[in-house]
Amino acid sequence: MPAVKTVLTLQQYAKRLVIVINNTEAAFVPDLKTVLNERFPEVPIFVVNRSRYIAKLADEGMTLFDLFTLGGLHAFALRHVIPQIKALYAHLDACEAESLSPNQSTHAR
């Protein structure tokens, strides 16, 4: 499985990893998540649903959050993706805050 090989390779270079399952057919996500959870129980896994809007971001010149704020069909189409991305960003923000914390010992990592 390419995802497993990728994570194993990246673990050699990074102390912290986050797995993001995106642009994946919904039918494959549960099995993929199960395999990755079993193989890498210490690595957080986030799922970002496949969305045609992600591919259109460059064309629109807007972020997903900008499109969501417009409301209407944009908000309806992104109603599941936005909370997933917010959860991912919250995790990344928490990791950054933890790494910047002056109380952290560099030897503990």
C-alpha cells in the first residue's frame, strides 16, 4: 500500500506526522483508515472528503472558507469539508503551540 510506504519513509525525517486522507473515493476511506490506524496508532489521521471545490480553488482565487462564507450552494457543498479542515487546522495549531511552549524540554522529543 503506497500510503504505508510513504509514512514509513517520512518517519525517518520527521518526529511528528499527521496523515490526511483526501481526494479518495468515499467507499475506500474506512478500510484505508483502518489499515493506517492499525499500522500507525500513534499518528493522527484526518479525512477531508473529496470535493470538486478543492480542485476549483485556483480558478476561483478564493479559499474554501471564502467560498463557504458566500453561502448558498457553496456553503451547502462544503458543509462536510469545512468542519474536517477546521479539525485538521486545530490539530496543527495545537502542535505548533506545543512546540513553541517554553516549558517543553527539547530532550523529551
